[in-house]
Amino acid sequence: MATIYDVAAQAGVSIKTVSRVMNAEPNVRAETRERVHAAAASLNYHPNLSARSLAGSKSYLIAAFVDAKLTIEHWRNERGTDYLARIQLGATMPCREAGYHFLVELVDHNTAPMRQEVSNLLAALKPDGVILTPPITDNDIVLELLRGAGTPYVRLGPEQPDGGGLRLRMDDRAAARGMTDHLVALGHRRIGFIEGEQRYGSSHSRRDGFLESMAAHGLKSACMFVGDYTYQSGIEGGREMLSGNARPTAIFASNDDMALGCMAAAGELGLEIPRDVSIAGFDDSTGSRFSRPQLTTLRQPIVEMAALAACALIAGEVRPDCDEDAHFDFPSFTLVPRLSTARPGKV
Amino acid sequence: MATIYDVAAQAGVSIKTVSRVMNAEPNVRAETRERVHAAAASLNYHPNLSARSLAGSKSYLIAAFVDAKLTIEHWRNERGTDYLARIQLGATMPCREAGYHFLVELVDHNTAPMRQEVSNLLAALKPDGVILTPPITDNDIVLELLRGAGTPYVRLGPEQPDGGGLRLRMDDRAAARGMTDHLVALGHRRIGFIEGEQRYGSSHSRRDGFLESMAAHGLKSACMFVGDYTYQSGIEGGREMLSGNARPTAIFASNDDMALGCMAAAGELGLEIPRDVSIAGFDDSTGSRFSRPQLTTLRQPIVEMAALAACALIAGEVRPDCDEDAHFDFPSFTLVPRLSTARPGKV
DNA sequence: CTGAAAGCGCTTACAG
DNA sequence: CTGAAAGCGCTTACAG
């Protein structure tokens, strides 16, 4: 394989000049530049990443650190949980265009070897930037190691504001408000709400958004149920809300899995959706697209956030020590109206 | 960050000895080895991948080359096509255990810049092994470049036997035979078959397997329909087969998308599945798990094949020039019986 | 606008 | 069982 020396010899210049041309640096005569390009092309020369990384300050690597257990579970389940696929889609494109490589690294969240694992990743790979996904995005040890290594990082969907890095998250509260507004606009007045796992900040934000919208419309919530983001808890919530007398005409579950469970509960009770009750979810999961009827839900801008993260990291806009003003509530959630919501009492 | 020199100094040995210990090479006294380990641990030393790669013959990188257009489409569609997720699951685990890193590279199949793109990938990354997925797995230019670079490669689901590399594929014919046997065992005699895109070898293998089983049971196929692996063609095939008089009691579509289309056609015609007609697919796609009723299908051992591929590559068992005897029909397909098939004329 | 020298952090090939 | 030397293919820092 051709090296920088071969190209330099063929073009009749020094390797430094070849380096300048390959990196599109200034201060090379147009004619020289062309000669180098021609030599590189004829020799089919491509710079070696390891050498560039070792000699220089860039590795041309962007890594995503994802929770090992969760990710493996999702891959195994094959229920089409496509969070990671969306991250890959968003991050891969800008990386490719900039000559970077994107790789996914599994991290054993909250286990003994995690510190070693992450240290090794950082020292071995020396990535130019790291994208963190929940729950790693809030892991103090990982954040500390990242800062220690001086590696810029972007935190996707963080719960805690401390910990540095560029923080990118959807405005859960505004999104929940938006969905509630949608239900009210359809004519619903008695609306039930199923909360998620209380340990997650998103649960509280979504509930607050719901309550804000209800209050803004002068409505009292029909009923609240505390679930835990699982299908099973959605069934339970649905049963409780729908078996009473003054049952809500609409239920907003704060994630799709619970909404799907809720639909199952409605089916058990002989209720038809959306004729007897409208049901809305949150996440735009794969399952929401396969349910019958298809589920009205909220889509997080995962692809867009991952793309922004990669771009910011590549551009070097993320200082590893940025602590203030690096929080960005991504406004662009998308309400995805499908067939599980309609006007109350209507087919 | 600590380097090999720091460790050597602290342990009172040469860097060569540190290198030996870090790579678990023989010929180091147990006591020396321990001293080095202690020094490495106390300095939180982790070898730099770029330096290892540049100096040595290994990059500790395994790459999967996947079709850019197809992959982006799957990521975008979010219908839960989890082929790539299964590859990642299978390949990531052995890589992780062996200290390798796995990365996915998009390749613009059959476009002008492809040659440059792949050359660059090979020269820049110098991966120790490459896993190819369809349709890249049969791309002559990619195969030629791989051989030229001396990079070992594994071809997943190849259609053409030439092209070298370790070839791993499911025995489509045996699998189709297995599914047909299943339908016959349930009591079906008039069985329809929907073929896939004729340009793909898998279409022919699956059809042949079906016909073999039918012949072995002394049955004539009720009808054949040539589809193209799309949902739409499944609808068309279903309509044609199910609207006639002597309609089949079971239809075997050679992939899940067509089987799902076929189910939709049955629904249009007022037929209930599996009471009026049994329907079977092929792939165990995400959609097959979300359909109602859930689809009986065949599962390809993608995870297992990817794992085997990664292991073989890491172990250096794949010689880049292996041409004979490197073809392996993976026998372990799995028949996944679900609710869309039953005894004929039975609920 | 161009180049000579040094060095990044390791492994290889060899010597003892 | 251990180490000194050379070199992998680039970029950095500097000189001109």
C-alpha cells in the first residue's frame, strides 16, 4: 500500500506538502496541489488513520456509549426498539461526510468493571467526541472519566443538569402539553393520565405538562395512575380507569408500551378504540406503528439530536469543560396523530 | 495519560517487557509480570490502539460493510427491520471479549465513488477482518479490493459461490422444505406458494425447497405466484390465490412482507386466519411478531452467523485467499410456529 | 509557499 | 527470561 513517502516522491515534493494537501491546508500553490492530488490518485493513496491519530491530535473517531444490558436486551427482544438505530442514522451521516468513523460501544452501566472499561475505551480509542445515551448520560463516573480524559461529550436526554457536556433533550413537558392540547381540541374533557417510572425525571416532566394543559383549559383530570413504563403497568392502569362508571373518554399514557397495554385492557373490557375511548402514547415506538388501531403518539427528534451531536463534536464546538449554557431543550417534538384518537363518542 | 514508558519506569523493566505482559506473551517471569501489572494498574495504563496498530500487524478493528441505501432506508422506515441489529448483537459480543472494536460502515453499492470509498476504508482503518452483508456480499469490486488489501472477510448470505472469503449462509432450500413439511403435517394438501424477486438466488432455493417437499409428499402445488418480496406483491398473490374456487387451505410466502400482504388480502376477502386459510412467512421479521394473528415464520440464524464470523476473523482463521471449502451452509434455521397456521378447516 | 527534523506510542526483529 | 534499536506513517513545531 502506498504511503505518504510514495506520493511525495512521485509528486516531487516533501511529505509535509503532501500532508498539507491531504488535509486541505492553505499555503500550497495550486499547481503543486494538483500534482500531489494526481500522484495520490495514481497511487491510490489513502492516509492511514492510526498514523494520523498517533502523530496528530485527532482520531477521526466518534463513539456512542450505550448501556450494555439495555442495548443487548433491545437487540434480543426484537420488538423493534429502534432508539439506537435512530442514533446511528443521525450520527453516521455527518461522520461519513467529514471523514470520521462512528462506533457504538457497550458500557456496563453501574458495574464494578465499568471504570476500567471506560478508561480503556478512552485511552485506547482516543475518540474525538463521545455521545452518551440514557442512562449512561447521567452516570457520574463516566462523566468524570470523560472530563479527566479531556474528551468532549454530548449528553442525550440527560436528567440531571450537572455533569457538563453539551446537553440535548426534548422538552418533555411541552410535548406532553401538546398531546393533551390535541386531546382537548378533539373534544375530550375527562382525560386519564398514566405516569411512568417515578425515578425518571421524564415521568415528572410529562405529568407536569399534562397537568398544565388541563389547568390551562380549566379541566380537572379524570384520574391519574402511576405506572412504570412497562406494558403490564399499562394494562393495570387501563383496567382501573376503564372499569369504573365515569370512565375517561381519553387516556394519555406517558409512553407507548403503557399505551399499548392500555389498549389491551380496553379490548378485555369490550371497549372499542377510538369509538369508546381514545388512547395516546409517547415515543413513536415501532410497536405503535403495528398496533391496531395504530397509536397516536409523540415522536422524539432522536435522529436530529444525534446528527446535531455528531456535527458539534466534529466541529469541535463542544469544549470538554463547558458547564454553563450548554443545555438545549430541543423544541422539535412531533405529534403523530394516528387512528387511536378521535372525537369522543364518535367512530 | 500514562504511556508504556511510564509503566516500564515504574516497574523497573524495559518497554518490551511491558509490551509482553500487556499482550499476554510468554517468557516473562511471574514476579516480573506481577510487577508490571501492578504498575499498569496504579498508573491506569491502557495501550493506545493507534500506536499498536501502526507498529504491529493488528488493528483490533472488525468492520461490517453494509449497503448504504438499504440500511438508511431500514433505519428511516422504522418498521423494525432488525437485520443489522442482529448482526451487531452477534458481532459485538465476541469483539468485546477479545478487546476488538466493531464498527459499521455504509458502502454505496454499485455507485461510482464506491471503489474510492472502499479503498479508503481499507487503507485508513486497516480492519483485521470485514463482515459483508447482502447485497455487498456479492459485489465483485468490493471482493477484489478486499483480496487486494489482503483483508480477511466473511460473506453472509452470498448468492454466488465465487469471490472467496468464508461464506456463511442459511440453507434456504432445507428451510423452505421444513416449513412445507410443517404445513403438510398440519393436514394441508392444497398449498399455494408465493415466490420472491427472481433476481435473488434465495427465491429459487426457497421455491425449490417447497417443491421438493410437496413432491416428497406426493402433492401437487395448488398454485404458484411470482412476487418480488414486497408487501404489495403479497397482496396481489393473496388476491389471486384466494379469490378462485379451489382456493388453497394454506399459503407459504417466501418472505414475511409478502405473507403480511397475503394476510391483508385474506382480510379483504372476508377470510379468517387460520380458520379459512393458514399463512406462513419466512424471515421472522419484526412485523411478523406484531401481526394479528402473529405469523408463523422461519428464523434465520443471523446472530449466530455474525458471531461465528467475528470469532473466525478474530482468531485469524479466515485466510484472505481461501477459495475452496470455505462455504458453509448454516443448518440451524428455526421454524417459529405462531397463530397464523393451524389444521385446515379448524379454528 | 515549502521542507528537514523530531516524535507520537507502540511492535518487530534481533541479540544476549 | 529480558532489552536496545529501529521503524510503523503520519503531524507538529519550527526554519527559511
